[in-house]
Amino acid sequence: MIEGEKIKKALKFAFAAFLFGIVSSVGFDLAMRIITREKSVVVTPDVTGMAAPKAMDVIQLKGLIARKSKENVPDETIPSGAVVRQSPVPGSVVKKGRAVTVTLSEGGNLIYVPDIKGSKIHESEIILTRANLSVGNVTGVFSDEIKSDVIISQNPEAGEIVKPQTLIDIVVSKGPASLMGFLVMPYLVGKSSSAAAETLNEMGFEIGNTETVINNNLPPGTVIKQMPSPGETLSKDSCVTLFISQLSLDENVRKKIFIYWEMPQDIKERKLTIAVKDAASRRTVYENNEAPGKKISLDVDTIGKSHAVFYLDDVPVARKDYD
């Protein structure tokens, strides 16, 4: 009897070992198949906020197929032609070769102003036309630093959000600030009062008078008008009047704003830039490469009304206004 029991137990153990071997073999084979298949999957990139051509390139570089949806949707925060949403959503694990459909924004009549400083007039016209904008007033000024026909400044500034067909006023260099031995009134608008005074003193001019003007769109102490006008030929005894910006009482209030941003889910780091514009200036308050999902928060001192613009890899993707 005892011998029979031992034989039964031995047979059961052998059968169990046999089953374990089969299962192990199948499990190993299945695991190897999964590992092999993983090589053919990718994580969908986050292309929201990107212009359509760049978004298509990013998607295709991942080994995916980029498709546009048949209809666009209105969006007040993303300019026309940029991606509002995508399917599958960012961070999804999909097979290579899968289609990613992007829906573009109608813009809600909003456009990001391109940077045309440093380009020539004919180049800026092409850039602005492509962005559904137009050249506005063109002011020519003499400049010892900037070559002739090159744009010195623009208004509105690059990165600001405007409506289609907005006119972009530009200031263009006319070349050196001296003309046949005569002194030429330099272009001072947009400079700080101290920088303007330094420029005039170096040329031998005196500031005869300064007047303050309420202007909440420029940093306080900025030259907003000058007499004589830029480009006029002057004598050494000419007097110059400068009109300097000053904030109204409401806009002069200093306050601290709280800025929060969460990086989109992706498979690599991306460059995050945060720019703040208030009544005093426009400045970059944060710039760094950040990992997916990273949460960034910071306090920023501002003057008057302000807003923050968020850039991913130098592409503006969002804006937040602060009262």
C-alpha cells in the first residue's frame, strides 16, 4: 500500500513538473513576443499649440502618420492654423504607423505676431502676409549701428496676440546719423529717458525740456515723442524736448502674481519659457528644459495689469491674464 502511494505521488509530481515546463515555455515565448512588439510602439508627442507644418513634422518623426481633421474649431487662446487637440491624446502608447489626427484652430480671430526685427522691408512684407497681417506705418530713422533698410523695431511686438489684418508699424534704419557734415536728430522714441539723454549729450545737444505723459502701455520713463522730429538736420545750439511716459495711479500699483504650469506628458524634455508683460516691461521670468509632467510654480512682482505667455520649444502655446 505504502509503495503504491509513493508511486502515485511521484506521478503527480512528474505531471506537475511537466505542466510547469509547458507553462514556463509558453510564458517565455509570450514575454519574448511582447518584448519584440514593444520595439514597434511609440508614445504620441504633444503637438497642441504648434503650427500645423511643425506639428506634422513632429508626428512623422515619431514614425506615425499625421492627418488633419476635416473641420477646424474656433479657439480664443490658440492662433489660426495651430493644433487645438489631437487623437490619440498626448502620451498614448500606440504602434508605429498609426494615424494621429490633429484638429486645427480657426483662431477666434487671434494671431501671434511674428518677429520681423532685423529683416528688410520686403522680407517683412512676405512674413506678415503669410501670417495674415500687414505692414502699417513705416518710419525711417538714421542709425549708426543698424544698416540701411533694416527694421529696428516693430509695434505690436513679436509674440503679442492680435486680430487678422492688424497693421504692424515698423521703424527702419536710414543708415548713419550724420549727413554731409550736418547733425541729424536721432530716433529716441522707445528709449529710456537716461539713454536718450546720453545719446544727445554725446552728439552735443542739450535737452531743453521734458514733459510727462500718462501712458500705461509703456514702461515708465520711456520716450514717447520728441521735438524736433527724427531725421531733421540741426545746429549745435538746437534744443530738444522729450515727452516721457508715466503710469497712471491705477496702473502704478505693484503686486505679486502666482504663475503655475504643468509640462505635458511626453517622452523627452522640452524647453519651457515663460514671459511676463506688465505696465512696466516685457521680460522672460523662466527658461529651462523640463521633464514631462514637471510642475512649475513661481511668484513674480508686477506693475499694473499683466499677462504671461508660455512657450514650449520657443513656440507660444498658452497665455494667462492677471487682473
